Amino acid sequence: MTTSDAPIQTDVPPSGPGCQECTAGGGWWFHLRRCARCGHVGCCDSSPSQHATAHWKETGHPVIQSFEPGEDWFWDYRSEQAGSGPVLAPPASHPADQPAPGPAGSVPADWTRRLHR
């Protein structure tokens, strides 16, 4: 496997402070996940649009890391196992003052009813 084919690339920064697709489409997210290979930030499976999992299905990039402050766990979609991994390029999370769910101003009042369980 060449370095570019590795499931984890430690030198690639995250794509931004929030879910790319939700931000572009005016949506919202519950929690954020970061692709450990390309840095794509997507929303978690509890979020309405589940963009992190969609990114894995579209690209085949199998490993994500939580993009929440204070969390550093990884998830491998292939094995469906959580674990630890290397330190990725900063930042390690969305800004601490960014709310979850977010982004601010886009979360509906009944957001808890819209979560995937």
C-alpha cells in the first residue's frame, strides 16, 4: 500500500469547522466526524443527513475520528470497531465555542425529535 492509499493521513487538515454538505445546503448537525484520510468533515449518524457515512460510501475512506472537543476516538467502518489512532493535523475539533448541535441559527427547535437513533 502506498502512503496515498493509507486509510489515515496524519498531515491532512480538516476541511473546515463544520459539516461541508450541511453548511452548503443550509442544514444542521448533531456531532461532527472527520475523515482520517482526506480531512472531510461530515455529520454523524445521529444527524439528519449522516454525511460522514455517506462520504465513506462514496469514497471508500474507511476511518473517521470524532471532531468534537475533548474526543479523540477513531471509528473504522470496515470492522465496525472503535479505537485509538495517531494525532492528526490540527485542529483536532470544531471550535469549542461552536454549539452542538450546530451551526448556530440553523438548528430547528424540535431538533431532538429529528435525530436518528
